[in-house]
Amino acid sequence: MSNMKVTQVEEVDYGMYIWQLPDGKFVTDGDGGYLSIPSKKGDIRRINLLKNTAKSYGLEEGRAVYWTGHRPVTDEEYENQKERLKWGLVPDEMDLPALLEDLKQKKSRGIL
């Protein structure tokens, strides 16, 4: 059992790159929003856009880190997601893997 390898399975082909400083912290604005750009993994054009934006803010050092399955949401979308969570629904209507899993669970319990 000690030889088991764990690998991350990316369920979707979208995500976002976030700018990370050398100390491991992520760059945020005053409202907690990340310096980020939505992208597919490995999109050099989008990575360079993020890198140039970071440089324009005087952040010469750092790197783009990919978060699979993440996307930026507006304050209104966030509030909607919180309401959906309260109602027992999948919070993000754009989270296809979660929606499919929810549908599968409901079918297995005879709800649908």
C-alpha cells in the first residue's frame, strides 16, 4: 500500500491562472479579488497577458499558477451561489461535473 500514487484528474478544460509571489502569497486587491485571468491550461498567450499585467503593477517577480475548474465570478453570481447552496442545489450552475454527479445521485436514490 505504500507505493500508491495519487494523481489529480482534471474534469474540465477550463480554469484560471493566478499570480503568485515568490513568498507563496497570491496577489489580491482590496476586496479579496485575485490578480487572475480565465484560461485553458498551458495557454501561453493568456499567461503572458497576466505576466505583463503583474509587471505593470511593479510585480517583476512571481509566476502564474493554474487552478483547474475555477473561474472568476461577480458579486451577484456569488450571492446567487450562496442562495443555491442554502436550497441544497449545486452552487455554481456552470460546474458541469458537479451537476452531473448531483443528477447521478438523485437517480440512484429514486428522486428522478
